[in-house]
Amino acid sequence: MEIEFAKLHGLGNDFVMIDDRAGELALSPDEVRALCDRHFGIGADGVILVRPPVGEGHAGYMHYVNADGTLAQMCGNGVRCFAKFLVDRGIAPSGPEGGELVADTLAGPRPIAFTVDGEGLLAEATVDMGEPVLDPAAVPVGAAPDATSPEGAPYVGELVLDTPWAPLTFCCVSMGNPHAVCFIDDFDALPDALFPDSLDKRLATLDVDAVGAFVEAHPAFPEKTNVEFAHAGDDAIAMRVFERGCGETLACGTGACATAVAASLTGRAGRTSTVRLRGGDLRIRWDDDGHVRMTGPAAQSFSGTVTIDRAR
């Protein structure tokens, strides 16, 4: 079976986008893994099927599957790429300077405002990511709340997990998918084993793959979790992310939102933050209406056709 696709990315967090508005394509987990394989396939952090909208007046439904073949509720960088796919192909209308649309996701509808470049292609998008979920049972995380937000919502702010390297502390937030955010205030205080080069202790040298994989599958997280490692500086929050079902990625939109919320809750930042990821910056606002709004770019790398062999 031959399929047309486009490869898009948000700050290096990349996706295979497939137009499935006919609703006829059902990819198996093995087929998703093959498409996302960076050696034998197209290579991506996930596959997004563009399907008919669920809500009246909405632009389309984003069916997102992780690189390991598991279904995901939401992807912040993915939904910006989804909007770009729709706008650039005229599926969603745009004015000379941009416009607005609503994307349906498993986590609910996501309103998006966007700007376009001189060729009418989407350049940047601001996504209303909704309100962060703090209730431990809804995140979900198997721990009792130990803190309360300024609005009176109980949450898990300091979950201490024993790891093979050292006890690590996490703030737990959901942005439609679960996140465990570990703030590192003093890198020198961490054990040498967390850094391949023990003489160079900083966020860039942290062994995110090993620690992230351990925390992702920890029993405290019944649906597994995305794992963020962050350092709040004077001008930005630096972050690396181990995505559930993917491994470390260059960027994670929901992770940036969760980290900005966690930084605000724990007094490390205000309600507006620049989150600096390996692939670039996202601007995050936790507005007075309780909604988190994420602004960042989306880009197309290339398009083509791929053959899926279903005879095997």
C-alpha cells in the first residue's frame, strides 16, 4: 500500500503527517514503529493522522500515535504541526495575516490562533492548551497531594522517588497527558553517576535517557509519564524531556507547558515563561482564566510517498 505523507516538526520534535480525512487508514503499532524508524523508515517521534473533525465547526481531528505505536492523548508540538498541515493545504481557511481554527484531540478541542508568512504558509501558532490538571488521581500519579495552588487546588509538588542513582523530586502535572517535572537547582549536588562526564555537571550532560526511562515506567505512574528535567534561570527555564513512548526528544509542547506551570507553582517563575528546549524556545503563558497558552513555530521538512508492506 502506497501512502502520501508530509514530514513536519515543531522545534525538532518531528512527525509523519498523513491525510486520512476519508477515515479509512488504520495503522498497526508495528506499521507506526516502521514509519518512525530513523534507520529503516521515514524517522519521527510519532505519526499524526489528519481525520475529520469531531466538533461542529472544528478544522479536523488530530489522531496522534507515539513512535512506539501507543496512542497519545495530546502533543503540543504536534498540534501546531497539525494546524500548519491544514492551513498550508487550504483545508483550514486563513486571512492575509493569519487566522484561527479549532483542532480536535483526544484531550479535547484546542483553539489555535496563527500567523502566516508572505506565501500564506503558517509561521507561528498560539495554542490554548486548556487548564493544567493538578488532581493526583487525574494526572494520574499514585501519591497524595502535598501542596495547594494559589487557586486552592491540591497537587503533588514534591514526589520523592528512589532511583538507582539518587532520590529525585518531581512536581506532577497533566496537560492532557501526564508529566513529572524534576527541577535541578544545584547540579554539583547530584551524584557523579548521573553524568557520563562527572567533571561536567550541567543539564546538557545529564543522562536523560537512563533516568527518564526509569521514571517513565515507575509504579507511581499508572499510565507511565513524560519526564522533564529543568533548571529555572533568570531569563528562561532550560528543559530536557524524555517523552512517554518516544525517549528523549528535541522539544515537547505539553512538557514545556507542564514545566512552566510547575515552575510557577513552586515559586521558580511567574505566570509567563520562555522555556528553552534543545530544539528552540517556546513562550508559555498561564493566564488569569486558568488556561495555558503556548506559542511557537511549525515547519515542513519534506513530503513524499511511502510503501507499507502488509503482506508480511
